[in-house]
Amino acid sequence: MSRNPPDGDDAGLETVDDSAENRTPNRTADEGRATRFDDRDEAVDPTAFVDGVVETALSDPVSAGDTVGDLLVIVRDCGDEARRAAGEALDLLGLLRPVEFEVWADDIAACAAADAESLSFVGMRALAQLAAVHPAAARKGLDAAVRRLETPHVPTRRAALAVVGEVGEAFPEAVARTDRQVTAAMRDGDATVRLAGVMAAGKLLGAEPRRFPRTVTALPEALSDDDGDVWTYAHVSLVHFAREHPSQVPERRRVVERLADVSDAELGVREGSTKDALTGLLAYEPGFDL
């Protein structure tokens, strides 16, 4: 599998917390590497190889990052036990140090685009983890994410929504076509999909709400969701939306009344965020008395 750095106009964008000391240094093919997996070598047990990667990841995730391509090969080509283990190892790497996925963006995007749902999920989850720190690199898998926004496989759909939200926050024009699907996600029967939907909505509307008119209309509905997590993140998303674009928030009086009843601590947002949102909204509602 390839290990080429992202190219194109977006390649120079910095990642979150991506200072020089946190980036993977350039290495020769063998320097600092974990053991390589070769599926042509019958003496190499894929499960044992994955166990070694996990052990390395816990102590040196930078070195373990060199095995991402190998793990993707195992997910694609090996037996069920090894595939599951490799998928979990990729998830661990994505949690510990998602920036390590950056140079594997092409391969991860190809995995996310696979026809097999189990393979697509592994790729989409890794793509979502990468998108959180480097949306420009994750954009390579955006088409695959958009195609999966209506999959019946809930974990893959949630991951696709996360990709759309993270990439769309940086490049809203690239995901304007997802307005209908994000809105549908916020009204889904599965609470975890609704949660992914309102989280994506907050990022998109905080960036450029005019591109997402259906999402703008649907987000205030989520303020009454009976799931606690969805309820919380609907309020968080509206705080973010209202702080950035108060003139675009619909049902402003209703939103003001709802936000007046919550606190920053309750929502887990930075102190003063809710007040800033209310101040912005009230500027467009002269004479409205709380």
C-alpha cells in the first residue's frame, strides 16, 4: 500500500496540535519501524503481528503508525479473527495519535470506499479520526463518506456523518450536497445517529449556514429530543451556530428562551459561550424581554 503524503492545494494546511515535535519524522524504509507484515509469508501469523502492533502503539504510537498499511491489508485479506484484531488496532492508533493516518490517507479512503460493509466501516472510522485533526487529508475520502450517509449500517453511518462534519467545517462548499442527509440523520429513529447528526450540524452551521438550509431549520427541533446526549449536543450546536451567525438562526425567540435555561457547565462548553450566543441573538430581537 502507498505511503505518500497528501498532495494538492490543501496539503499545506496544519493539523490540530500539529507542531513539529508532534509530527512523524521522515524515516528510511526500515528505521524505527515495527515488524512488517507480509501476507505471502506463511510463517507470519497475522494475529500475532497485530498483537505486536498494539504493544508498540501503547508505548510508541509514532512507530506503530508505520504499520497502518499492514493493518489495512490484514483487514482486507485475512481471516475473521485477524481482521477484527487489526480493526481494533487501527481504532487504538486513531484514538492515541490520529495524525499518523495522514500519510495513509489514500489507502484509508480506499478502504472506506470498499463494497464490503465491514471493511468500509474500518476505513470510515479511521477517516473520521483523521478528519478531526487534518480535514484536508480526510477530504480524500469525502465521496465515500457521502455515499455512506444513508447506509443501514449504523456505525458506518455515524462515522460518515463525523467525516462530513469535520471536513465540512473546514470546507463547507465541499459538503453542501449533504444538507438533506444531515437533516435526515437528526430525525433518525436511532438516537446515536441523531447525535452524530446534531454534532455534524453544529460544525456545518458554525461554518456557513447558507449552504445548509434544511439543517438550519431542523436543528432547533432537536432541542426537544428525549435522548439526553442528543438534547445536550443540540444545545451545544446551537450555541456555536448562534455565536458565529446569529442572524441566520431560525425561531430566535424560542432559541433564546431555551438557551436562557441552560448553563455553560451543563452543556460542557467554555465559560461565557452561552451568554455570547444570547447576546448575539438578542441583537436581532429588539424589545424582546426574557
